[in-house]
Amino acid sequence: MQKPESLRQLLFATALVGQAEKLATFIDRGRVECRRGANLTFKYHYTLNLVVQGYAGSVDALMIPILAWIAEQQPDLLHRAPNEPFVFESELLDADTADVSIELELSELVLVERTGKSEFKAKHVPEPIIADAFPGVCGVSLVQGLLDDGMTIAPV
């Protein structure tokens, strides 16, 4: 599965710069969808649970890159009723820090090609690109915009 590592790397480059030790990731309730047929192509379905321990930043700084990532890596979550692409929980540890747990329902399509008598090649298929999922925010790639410009979250 490639999506968990992709999201981890984005968080390390934005909300968790220099704080990789604070993030734990878990795959929960995983299952595989597959049909009988001419090949072994299948689809992973799972819940990705991100746990940030002792987080001292703005929770907004976690949510914004996750939403940007969802727009590119799992855009179907933005079209779910009632417009809730993921859920989270937080335990307030003190006035400045919290443990935050975020759950995302993800899927990954894997094309399997036979390359020899007992050899197979697996290719993870990227999600279709939806140009400007958040019009006017950052152009075609919100994730790239966050990385290029160095994400900052101004308090209101």
C-alpha cells in the first residue's frame, strides 16, 4: 500500500517538520476486493489511522494538508454525503498539546500482470486527477502549492 506513506511524507513536510517521532500510522479494517477473471487485479480497502502524539501546533495545520492530499489521492471522499471526508478525535493533554487521531477510509487499485511462468508485476494505479478540486485556492495541485510555498497557518 502506497497511500499511507505518501500522506506521512506530506505531513512531515508541512505540519510535522522535524517531528516524525510524533506520528504513528495504523491500517485498520483492511480488506481486498477481487473478482474471478483473466487476471489477479484487485483493490485494497482499509482505514488509515494517523495518531499524532503530543502535538503542539494548530490542528488546522494538520487538517489542511490532509484535505489537500485527499483532493488528489482519494477524491471520492470529497463527494461523500454528508460532506465529511474523514473523522478525528483529540485528547487535550494541557493548554498547549493534544493527541490527535485521524481516520480516513482509503482504497488502492492494483493491476497485476503476469510476466513469466510464476512471475507477476503489481502496479498501483494513481487516482484520476481532478483539476482544481478547491477552485481558486492553489491552482491544479493544492498539495504542490503547500510544498512549494512552505505552508503557514495564520491564526484568526
